[in-house]
Amino acid sequence: MGLCVNLETRPTWRASAFRVCGYLNLTRNGLLEHSKKFQFEHIQIRIEGKHCMVTGANSGVGSATAEDLASRGATFYMVSHNKEKGKIQSSTGLLQICHLSSISKIKSFASRFSSKDVPVHVLVNISGLMEHKQVTTSEGFELNFAVNVLGTYATTELLLPLLEKAAPDHCSLDQ
Ligand SMILES: NC(=O)c1ccc[n+]([C@@H]2O[C@H](COP(=O)([O-])OP(=O)(O)OC[C@H]3O[C@@H](n4cnc5c(N)ncnc54)[C@H](OP(=O)(O)O)[C@@H]3O)[C@@H](O)[C@H]2O)c1
């Protein structure tokens, strides 16, 4: 009986928590409240000696993130599935080639990269796509799911030992 009540009330509880959290943080008033605590100096930091990895750094949000991290003095690794496009952006970073739609390619990339034995302080998973046609990868997954969900999960999971090596400074961010 207790379990039934719990299962029935959980969606209501989740929806209420979601609304309260949204109201406190994501409304105009919430954002204005947070902005009072914002201090520009907090983001003016140098991160020399830190190793940062950004997937999808060829373009868009990933490229902007990578440029910013590099400008703060970090060693940055850009993960791209396209050697030619990657090369254009790689002037500020060390290009790593990996097709993030394939678990087996992510596994071999992670194992290659792990052999460098460097800590990863920051992992930013930004690679992603929105394919409107039904495309199935050679491993049998729908392409959007393979890159946006599985690829992100596998990359983080397999690089976890390197993130742990960077503790307590490590962090992982997903799109
Ligand atoms: N822009 C926004 O306002 C916004 C808002 C919320 C969420 N997002 C999400 O954030 C992510 C990035 O957005 P964006 O606007 O920066 O997109 P974007 O310019 O299209 O960048 C996506 C990046 O992912 C890479 N990529 C795609 N498929 C890949 C694969 N199989 N293996 C490795 N890399 C792959 C692309 O490389 P190539 O160029 O070589 O294909 C590109 O560098 C997307 O998932 C998007 O849904 C974006």
C-alpha cells in the first residue's frame, strides 16, 4: 500500500519540484535575483596547467568554448570526427579524431588517449546533431541517439579515470 501511494505521488512531487525550481531559477525574477550575486572577477580566471577536452569543437558552441578555454591558458584537446574541419580549428588545441556515433571508435579513442596518462580537468561534451532522416549507425543505433546520448555517455564513462586523476579540480559538462 505504502509503495502504491509512493508511486502515485512521485510524478506529482516531481512536477511540483520542477515548477518550483523553474520559478526560482529560470523566470525573469529568478535570473535577476541570481544576477545580483554575479561578480565579473569570478569568471576572469586563468587555468594554465589544466587539461581540457571539448567534443564538437569544430563549430558553434563547442568552438566558442574551446577558444575561451585556450585563451585562459589551458591545454586543450578538441575532439572532432572530421580531420579537415578539425585542422582548421586546431590552431589553439590538440586535435583528436573520433567519430562519436560509434561506441567501438569511442572505446579505441579513450584507450589511445588514456595511454597519454594526463589528467582531464574539464570535459565538455558538446558534439551533437539533429538528423531528420531515419539513419541507423553500423552498430544498429538511431544516429541522433547514438551521438547525442550514447556517445556522450560513453565518452564520459570511459574518460572517468582521467577525470578522477584531476580531482578535486575536475568537472564534466554536457550539452
Ligand atoms: N546552439 C544552441 O543554441 C543550442 C542550445 C541548446 C542545445 N544545443 C545543443 O548543443 C550541441 C551543439 O550545438 P551547436 O549549435 O554548437 O551545433 P553545431 O554547430 O552543429 O556543432 C555540433 C558539433 O558536433 C560535431 N559532431 C556532430 N556529429 C558528430 C559525430 N558523430 N562525432 C563527433 N562530432 C560530431 C560537429 O562536427 P562537424 O561540424 O564536423 O559535423 C560539430 O562540431 C547540439 O547538440 C545542440 O543540440 C545547442
